[in-house]
Amino acid sequence: MKMSFLLLALIFVACGGSDAPQPAANPQIAFVTNGVGPFWTIAAKGVEAAAAEFAADAEVQMPGEGVADQKRIVQALLARGIDGMAISPIDPDNQTNLLNEAAAHTNLLTHDSDAPKSNRLCFIGIDNYSAGRACGALAKEALPDGGNIMIFVGRLEQLNARQRRQGLIDELLGRSFDPTRHDPNSGPIVGDQYTVLDTRTDQFDYAKAKAQVEDAMAKYPDLHGVVGLFAYNPPMCLEAIKEAGKTGQIQIIAFDEEAPTLQGIIDGHIYGTVVQNPYRYGYESVRILAALARGDRSVLPEGGVLDVPARSIRRDNVEAFWDELKTLTGTN
């Protein structure tokens, strides 16, 4: 007796024919940074942990050569058909078209530094203006009688850098809370107690970052404090100041949690630092993107921002914080 066509079809499907439902593949997710450094190594640990927990295949891409390199990475990921991407834009004002192209083809988040004019689904990170004000509060503690201060940062094209710098300046000058305020990027900004002598950028060139501090000490013999706004800036400040024999004479106020910064606080060479939580940036990016790839939009935070609060670290809490960080990253 001949089997009916329908029965044959059912047997074919049951045996794993081409129309049989297949197990859903792990979503392909990319976490794109704005550069290379230990800060992003911490974030990569969060990516790794979330990828295992939420059944995702996640990769970390670190552009080492600025905007063009980041653009190349994004376009290569889109060409591969990536299921989701979290990116820290280097120059959001001039990358809107690129980001919108990405958002048109995949689920796009921003982390660390936002691009609010783009079509990204949400931002994961700190309130950088408020964190800048917290950094200013540390500077005032370190220099209670006022003084002359220099700011060092990788680049001011990034929104997070501009916001941190403005928050720092506004706190030092005792201004009202206004994230929309913008002072000129260079030259002195004078207040009643504190003067910001200048802001120097280095474009992620570590040798230049150190040289900028050396030049500032030579140019301004009455320099009282330096503030490093990107993770590698405070260690470079510390190296330059140590070599000049001016530890204790010039106060160092930091941002982020590089090991030399934390050790500098323990040793009394750096007053304090404002830290983010890059581990959570990586973890939350993968968690949200994995869910979005599976059709679950309930994971998107209300208002499009997942706030990861910043913390101020001083000598009295630095060792506990460092122990916590080592536990998260498995470096105990």
C-alpha cells in the first residue's frame, strides 16, 4: 500500500527534514568600545559573564585607531548580520549617520558615552555631568583653600568627556546644576577660589598624555592640582609628578579605576577617584541585547537610560572597592 503524500511529509518533518523547527541559535552580539585599555578589559569580563548566563555569542571589539577604525568595525559587523550591538561612540555628533545605519539593521545600544540624537534603543552608563561634579567635589576636598588646576582628557569629541569636564568646572566654580552649559575647550576659566588654567587632550596617546602633564608643570610653577578624566590619565599624571619630585605638592584627582590609580590612593599620592562600573556596562549590554534578539522588548529601561551610578573612592574605602573589583573580574 502506498503511503499518502501527507504521511510521508509528516515522517520527513519528524525525522528532521528541512522544514522541522530548529533550536534557536545563540544571538550574535558585539560590544564595541571607544579605544583600548584596562577599563575595557573589566567591561569584557561583564560581557563574558552575561554571554554565558543568557546563552549569547558575544565578542568585544576595541578600535585602536580612532573614529575611522570604529566605523570599519561597525560596518564589518553589520555586513556579518550581527543580532545586536552596543557601542561607545567616539564622536557622536559626527557619527549619527553611521549609528542610524546600524540601528536600521540591528538592535543598537550605546554605553559609556551616549549618542542621544541617534536611533539607539537605550544608553547604559553613568550621568557623566553629575560624575564630573563629584570629581569637582573631590578636588575641593583635596584643595580646600582653592588653587590652580589643569584638566587632562583623551578627547573632547566624546559626549562623556565634555559632560565630565563641564560638571567638574561647574562644581569648582560653585555654579548651579546645568548639564547644558558649555565653557570653551581651552584657555583659563577663573572662579573666586579655583582657576582652571587649561584643558589638554591627547587622543589616547599615553606618551603624549604624560608629556602634557610635564609641560603643564613647566609652564605653570604655581600649579596646585591636576584632574585626569579618562582612565589612563591619572596614572600618567602620577608618573610625571613622581618623576618631577612633586608628589604631595600637586594634588591628583582621578577618574576610573585603573590599578595604578587605586594603588596611588592607597599610597597617598592620589587624593581620590570617581569610578564607573564597566563590568556592568558589558553585562547589561549583553543581557538586554540577548533578550531583544529573542523578541523581548520589556528589558528596555524606561526613558531609554539605564543609570549605573558613579561612586567616589577615597583612601578610607579604596581597599574594599578594589577587593570587590577583583572578585568581579576573577583577579583575586
